[in-house]
Amino acid sequence: MDASTINELLAGSVGGAAQVLVGQPLDTVKTRAQIAPKGMFKGPMDILMQTMRNEGFLALYKGMASPLIGIAGVNSLLFAAYGVSKRLISPFPQLSLKEIAAAGAIAGAINAVLASPVEMFKVRMQGQYGAPGDKRLRDVAREMWSQWGFRKGVMRGYWITVAREIPAYAGFYTAFEFTKRKFSKQYGNQLPVWALLASGSTGGIAYWLACYPLDVVKSRVQLRSTPPSGTPVQYIVHELRSIVAESGPSGLFRGLTPSLIRSIPAAASTFAAFELTREFLLQTTGV
């Protein structure tokens, strides 16, 4: 592994930790909007208020342990895969936006290997509403492993995660690079921190707009008491039809508003932390 890839791994870890710490409360609201029984909540604000009133403020951080523990690996893999994908697609440092989208899609598919179990444990923790029998993360992990094993338990929802990550990160990186290049025309290569934050926010918004219905499917599949049956295409289509039958087409976008709001500070902090850490490592190591 070359030094530049190691730097991307390290910078990705820092960026991922920043993303979790900033974005977890609204991620909890988003997930509950997707998975809560119909009629349980009136909307995102009601979810926020009921969660804080019934379970306390810290309930908004339910499931944070899973992504925080796994985020070093997930984001390290994502940013490293993106860097390697760019180098494979083109030997030139300045890729076209189409090439950026392709590299992002490849990185997203690779990232799903670690993102799937991290997301599965997070969703199952967020799907608990403060009842006396709520489980801790270690209990959820033990239960999924003992009852369903690795493929149907720990890796439940892997293929829908792949399907989500491909368009999501194609949109994410394309929007980020587009915005960053616009700023670079005015400020040069050394962008001010606010420009990095703005570019990251644009990328985060594009991420959710590119994949949101698939994210709803993923959350529902991962929360179910039993694994999905049939091929990945069959169970994804079945779940999409079930959502539309239950709630109409708008059901495919339940929780989108908190996701978009969350994406602004979360993605901004991710990219700013990543870029600043990578810049520091570049100055320190010269690679």
C-alpha cells in the first residue's frame, strides 16, 4: 500500500468521526421516520420532540456506537477506494465530472462491504423506543449472529446497501467536485475552510437526492425480524411496492427533510475534516 493511500485512510477516519458526531441526532430522526409504524409520529419534528420527551436527549444518539466504532474502517475504505478508483480511471489528476461520478460509484460499491453491517446495527438500535426490554449494541450483535449467522444476520441488507451506495456516492463526489472547482476558479487550490464546508454540504445533499428511496428500503429490510427472501432484485422491488401500497409514493421519501438538513453540517464536517487532515499529512509526509 503506497503512502498516498495510507494518508487517505487516515484522513477518511478523521472525516468519518466528524460526520457521526455532527449528524447522528438527525440520522436517528430520519431512520425513525422510515421505520416507525404508520401513525406513530406526525412528522420529523414530532419524532424529535417525542424522542427527547420520552427517552431523553441522549436517545438521539442511539446507535451511534456502531458507526463510531466502524466509521474509521468505513470512511477509510471509502476515501481510499475513491482515490484508487480515480487513479485507475485516469492517470491524470484532473478527472472529468463523468470520471468523478464513475470513481464515486466504484468507491460506493466497495464501501458497502463495511457500511452494510454498520448500518444494520445502527438501524436496529434506532428502532428501539425506550421500552424496558430495549437491547444494548452487544446484545443486538449477539442476537443477529446466533439467530441468523453472518450472511442473513450481520450482513443483512448488503445488496440493497450496494444498490444505494453506487448512485449515492456518484452524486456525492460529482457535486462536491463541481462546487469545489467553481470555488477554485476564484480562490485557487488553497480553498478557505468555508468553501470546503459549502462543497461538502452540496455533496451531502446530492447523496440523499440520488438514493433516498433505496435508503428507505434498506432501513426496513434491516429492521425486520426475519431476513428478506428471494433474490436481491425481488426483495427490493417487493419492499418498494409494499411502501407505496402502505403510504403512497410519498412513503418512499419519508424522513427526507431531516436527511437533507443533516447532510449540510454532516457532509460539510466530513469533507472539511478529510481535506484538512489530508493537507496536514501531505505537508508532514510530502506525499
